[in-house]
Amino acid sequence: MTIKDMHGHALSGADTKATEHFDTACALLRCYLNDPLAEAQAALAMAHVLVAYLNLLGTEPAGLPAAREAHAAAARCPATEREAMHVAAAGALAQGQWHRAGRILEDLSIRHPQDLLALQVGHQIDFFTGHSRMLRDRIARAESHWHAGMPGHHAVLSMLAFGLEETADYARAEKFGRLSVELEPRDGWGWHAVAHVLEMQDRRRDGITWMTQDTPAWSEGSFFAVHNWWHLALFHLGLDQIDETLALLDQRVLGSASPVVLDMIDASALLWRLQLRGVKVGDRWDALAARWADVGGASIYAFNDLHAMMAFTGADRMGDAALLLDAQAQALAAGGDNAGFLQHVGQGATQAIHHFALGRHAEAAELLRRVRREAARFGGSHAQRDVLDLTLIAAAERAGDTKLADALRNERAIARP
């Protein structure tokens, strides 16, 4: 008898117990809860693919060996055509071929629109590559194949909501995001999608109301909690509520002392924004910079490098900053998708942060002016990449170029009313 997952897809080589673990792991991943990796490791076949994905989508250097081992194990298993496409996508991703992996999963989702794992991993790849249109369209193509009551329907709606937000369709993004949370209050991506809408519309008080109406739902047991705490802190910062922002920074963002790269990005981004405001952050950079140094010296994803440089310069670890610039040069020479991320945006943006910290504000402004129009090409969201514009305004002002600073503020007033 062929064993199938909850959506009717065959799971080659699996037994009933392995299938239960696999479905549980996927359900945890959909809400960004607890430890889906442990559940995936308890299953077989497709679970090897899931283990590979889970070790890759955190952009952790330490995850690469485990991901490649899991991919090799998956490649040795019997596989259907659909499973073989997952294996190929995981293999491409393990080799740093982000765009190829996204394309394989795009084709898989066209053939199997109810394969939720393919949709979710593809959606994350679109995020990491800054492909805002595909964040929407990958999910839009499949949405009509889903209906109320289907397991995981909430996740399709939350992904669609985020894709609509990143393509500036804010009204529909908010509608679908709120609906996803109504269906599954633990869906951290749904909470996140609505938070992005409110951030982009500068609806700060609405954002605080949204994120505090049921905080345990999106924070307890969630490995996505730090990022959503970061959103709440941004709402307070936008209202000049510095004490509240610092409290969230200390208790929720830095307080976890998380060594997870995605959490460290949020900590760097919030500290940098505070510093741009002239807020004295004391020695808060020190422990964070030490965690960035522990990640290792290789440049495997340019967006991470930008935030590591913030921490290194904030903590006056200029030796680590120099090593990071050297690692970027080596990654550029090595080729691959990350070399493209660096070439178009990442290297210039990271160097700009370095210049800014050294007081070379005119040089920082020049570099940021070159890369800001293409900033999406090295990943992240509009809200995350906003730090480049904020840094450019500050750099122009500190360089004495008041006309440029004023022009940028006028631009911002129209874009973010």
C-alpha cells in the first residue's frame, strides 16, 4: 500500500509512523513553531529533503554540512517524480544555487499546486532572493486549488498576504493576513504579513494594537518570535517611544542571546536604527558582535554580511570587519548566486556601513546611492531594506550634503506617508 501525506502525495519508503512525523514537522514549519527538525529527523524519504531544507533556510553556515548529508540520503531513496524534484531543489540550494532551486520548485508547484512544502520553501527562496513578484505569484497560481477546511490552508493565505504586501497591494494583503490568523492563531507568518502592511503604511498605533492583542499566539514556542518582536519594536520606534523600544530590544530581541543568524539580523537592524537616531546604546553591541564572529568568516549570503558589519563596527571590532570584507572579496571570486548578491548590492552596502562607522560619510552615501535602487536583489523585505535609506539620509546629513538629505526626506514623505 502506498503511504501518502495529509494532502494525498505519495511518500516513498515511508511507513505510517514516519508519515506522522513528516506531517507533524510540516505543520510546525507552517506556523514556525517548536522544533520541526526533530520531527523531520524521525521520519524517512521525503523527510531527508525536509531536513535539508530546514538546515538551509536559516542561512546558517553550520547548517550546510547537515543539509548536504540529508540531500545525499534523500538521493539514495526511491522517489516519485514529485519527490525527485524536491531532491533536486534541495541539492541546488545546498550548493548555493538559490535561483535554480526556486525555479525547480516553481515548476513543481505548477504540476502539484497542493504540495504545500514546495510552496513554502519556494516562498522563502523568493524572500531570500528579493523576488517580490514571485512572492505573490508563486502562491497566487496555486491558491484556487485550496479551500477552507484543507489542512494548511491558513499557510497559503499567509504566504499570499506577504506576497501581496511586498507588491504594495496592502488592502488585500491585510485581508488575507488577518484571515490566516483567524483560521490558525499560531500562524506566525500571518501575523508577520499584517505587521508588514502596517509598517509600510506607517500605521504605528494600529501595528502595536495588532501585535499586542494576542502576543502568546505568535510568540510562545515560535522560532519566528524574535522577528515579530522586532516588528513591534519598530512600531514603537516610529512613534519615538524610545524607552519601549529599548525594553523590547533588551528583553525580547537581544535578551534571548540567540545564536540564530536570522535573530541576530533583527538585533543588528534594531540597534543600528537606534544609533542612527542618536540613541546611546552602550555596550549592547558587544555580545551580539561576538555571536556574529562565532558564525564564521565565510560570506555565504550577502544580506547577512550587511548586518554582521553593523555589529562589528558598533562594537569596534574592526579586525572582524576587515576579515568580513576579505571574505566578501573571496566569495565574489568564487562565483555562484551569492557572488551575484554581492556584486549588485551586498558588497557596496556592507562597505557603506564600514565607511559610515569610520566617519567617511560622503563615501558611504555614494555607495548607498549606487545600490539602493537594486537593493531587492540581495534579499530581505521592503521593511528590512529600509535601513539602507535611513543610513543614506544620515550619511548625507553628516557629510554636510543638506540638499541631498532634504531631497531624500521629501522622497520618503511621499513614499511612506
